[in-house]
Amino acid sequence: MTKELKQIAIYGKGGIGKSTTTSNISAALAEAGYRVMQFGCDPKSDSTNTLRGGTYIPSVLDLLRANARVDAHDAIFEGFGGIFCVEAGGPAPGVGCAGRGIITAVELMNQQNIFEELDLDYVVFDVLGDVVCGGFAVPIREGIAQHVFTVSSSDFMAIYAANNLFKGIQKYSNAGGALLGGVIANSINTEFQRRIIDDFVARTETQIVQYVPRSLTVTQSELQGKTTIEAAPTSEQADIYRALAQRIALHTDSKVPTPLDAQDLRDWSASWADTLIAQENAAYHPHALVS
């Protein structure tokens, strides 16, 4: 009996910690004994470098530019815990569509039946989420991923990107597109940050999968070219990533989110700005007289 392959897409705006989170999820799944492929879908081709000691690998598009025909195995490199690492890549700077690499790379893997041959348990797509254009929307639009998760902090631009992703999921949901598993709340170190992301999640009718605090352990690990799971396996941060990976492994019920429209999102963020200002004023002037 053939086991069921679970395909997961992790989205998030650039710089939010999406690749860090994805690589630690992959590392935790591999550590638990699963056969995992991490599929980098960012033109920078840097998704998998902490799974390979800080080294970069040639992307699918790099290989196609150099060769008329490419054997998909030449684009697959082994990383920590036996993880299969692939980078879709992007066009030369200033030329073509950045999302095209995803389309081309996925087609190559499917044409050569790579997922089946490798007997994978998980394929984890690490996808740039600033703009959900045709190429970057492939894991959602084509239903390649069964479940989509987004990495977001409590900062407005991260939430703005997450809300845009929700719009894309909603758009393709009636045509067999992937659905939302939830939000991975990253860099959440204060109660106020937690309240903001919790409120956004409630208003968009989704859920928090895991709160992940900002940690120097992650910085130290990445400076070594490694995930936290590999570099600091006994750390509290590593256990947080293991808990996140376990929740994703057990996740089965994804849903269509309810994104906010542009004005509602702006009004919502303004109300939180007012709340923050009021709290800061109270903290700086605790004994101020009320007229």
C-alpha cells in the first residue's frame, strides 16, 4: 500500500523568518524519522542553505540555463538528516518572471516522478509571500500543496502580506486550490505582540499554529550555517520548532480564511496604533493628572 505524500506550503514576506522556520520544520520532521524534501521557491535560492552547512546549491533554472535537458536528480542535494534539498531559482536579474522557477521546477519533478521515486512523506515548499502572483501562487492555485501556512509577526507589513495571501487562497478555493492551515506567529516576545496577532487571526477566521519567539539561539545557529535543530538540539527554541513540526504533521483540517478588505485592514491597524500609544503614555506618565 502506497503511503500518502503530504505537501505543505509555507508563505511569508521577505525577512519575516519564513526560510528559518521552514528549515527547522523540515529538520524536526527528518529528526522524527520522516523522509522530507524542502523545495525552495524564492528567486534568491537560499531556502536550504542552513540544511547544508551554509552552502548553496544550483537551482533548477540554473541547470536549465546551462543544459538543454536536465535530469531532476541533478537538482536534488542531500542535507541534514537526509533531507532532499531543491531550489527552484529565478531568472537573471531584470529578466522574466520570478515565479516562473516554481512552475518549471514542479513540472520537472512531476514529469520524472521524483516524489514517488524518493518515497517521500513530506514536501515542504518555502514560498515568498510578498506578492501572490501567478508563479508564487502555483502551490495554492494548482492544489500542489494540501495545506498552506503563513509566517507572520505582529508588524503591519507582515500582517498585510498574510492578508494578501488569504485573498489568494479565498480566490482559488472553489477551484480545488490549497486551503489555509493557520498562522505561525513568529518573533512574538511580548503580550502586546501576541494580542495583535491573535486579534488578526480571530478577525480573519483562522488559527495560530504556534507562537515562536525571537531568539539569539536562532541567530547563533544560522551564523554556523545550521538550523537550530542541528546546532542547538537541546535548546528551548529547538523544542518549540519540534512542537510546531508535530502540529503540522498532525494537521488535517484546513479552511478558507476571511481576509480583511483594504479599508478594514487600515482601520484595524489604526485602532491598535491608538492602543499602543495609550499604553506607552500610561507607562511614561503613570501619575499624570486627568483633567
